[in-house]
Amino acid sequence: MARRLDEIVARCGGVLRGDGATLVTGLATLEAATPGQLAFLANPKYRGQLATTRAAAVILSPEVADACPTAAIVTPQPYLYFARVSQWLAEGQMPAPGTHPSAVVESSLPPSVSIGAHCWIGADVEIGDGSVLYPGVKVYPGCRIGRRAIIHAGAVIGADGFGFAREQTGEWVKIAQTGRVLIGDDVEIGANTTIDRGALADTVIEDGVKLDNQIQVGHNVRIGAHSALAGCVGIAGSARIGARCTVGGGAIILGHLTLADGVNVSAGTLVAKSIAEPGSYTGTVPFMAHDEWLKNFSRLRHLDALADKIRALEKRLAELEKKA
């Protein structure tokens, strides 16, 4: 969808530099942009690409505006601005409301909901207005999904949690999972992500949460509003993640832990105890405050050299003791 630069600024704000009649037909990176596309510069490490970009215009911050060789939209938060423009230019690309003929729907849904091919919606499911379920999504009976949800292909909502008791003989006895999954408004769930239903209470995903692909959310987990989790995160049962948290890809959060609001967990981190204070946390065994981890890891890289120094000092000490 082609838009003039002055139309974009009128809708999204910012300060226009250059010809407002310039048409843009899509978005691209600084390096890959062609004439007619709108690029953005948010990360300073890509500033060198600004001088050679072929983009029709660039979204950028005031600090680098004078270095832009093309038309520009100047804004304090270029990446956020880019996100808003991307939504506008993508209007009409979302699936139309309605249910694909191959879907199996056992509940009554609003007409504004879009249900893709081969979805299964169990009995007593509620889905809010404007939500989109891409092909192959499975929603087990009794679950609740809020308004404007986007659930990508292959996601499973409400499968049984992993609950078993062990016999003295070593056999496992299944614990019936009678809770539900409750999902708030404006939640996005990535492809092949699974969210287990609660054992007794409900698994809860609050408003505005963003889940990437292939995430496992165990039973009775609660994820606070506007938190974002990257791909392959695993959350064990009954963990509590606060509001506005971020969790990097591949991180593991053990069960029955609590993360305070505003916690940022780095990729690959194993969270083995609760986190009571906001901030960034990194590491595996053990994890710790991010700044402390960086300091300790920098020392870890020099262990061989330190070992050599200790051996040399021990040898020197032994020689001194002999002389004495």
C-alpha cells in the first residue's frame, strides 16, 4: 500500500525533512532498501549504512538527522515509529473474519473472529472480538481468549499440564488437569507455542503479553501484563512472571518461582530461584545480577593465566623457604 511521507507524518507524528509528496510502498533495512521504500535507523552500529542507503526516506532520531542524505522522518524513538508505520502499511494483510470450512468449532464465536484452516476450537471456549487464529491452532475446552489476540499456526492452548504422582512401585498416576487457560486482550502467541491448562487453578496470560515461537508455558503459570518472551523459553508449572518483564530465547524458569515486575532475563539463563528486584539477570549455574555476572565472567576468561601465575609464585615461595 503506497503512502506519501506527509500522510505518514500526519498519522504517526514526527518531523518531516524533505518532500512530503514522496511515495513509499514498503519498509526495508538501510542496506536492502530500494527507491520507494522507507528505512529506519535505530541501532547506532548501523549508522555507517546511512550514507549509502537507496531508501526514499529514513526514520531516525534527531541526533543523526543532519547526516541523512535522503528525506527523513525525525522522531525520538525510531524503532517504535517503525513499528507503528509497519502496522499501517500492512492493513488488509490480516486474514478476513470468518471460519475456514476445514476448521472444527464446537463453541459460539463472534463474527469478527478469524479461524484458519484445520483449527479445532473445543466446547465452551470464548474468543474475543477481532482475534485471529492461524491454521492448525488447537484450543481445548473451557479456555478463554481475549480481544484482538493473534495466535499463530500450530499453537496449542489448554492441553493437560504435566502432573503425575508416583506409586511406590515406580508407576506414575496422572493428576486430572481441571483448570483452564485464560488469555487477556492484545496477546500474541507464536507458532507451535504450547500453554498448558491449570491443574486446579487457571493458567493466566495477562493483557498485552507477547510470546514468540516454540515456548512452553506449564500449568498454573501466570505471566504479567505486557511481558515479552522470546523463542524456546521454558516455564515450569506454577511460576509467576511479573508485568513488563522480558525473557530472552532459550531461558528456563523453574517451577513455583516468582519474578518481580520489570525483570529482564538474558537468553539462555537458568532461573533457579525467585527474583524480587527489577533489573537484568544473566547466567546459568548460578544466575546472578547481570553486572556481577559480567565481572565474574571476565575473570573466568583469565583462569589459565592466573593458574600459571599461582604455580610460579608457589615455585618461588618453595625456593625462598629452602634458602631460609
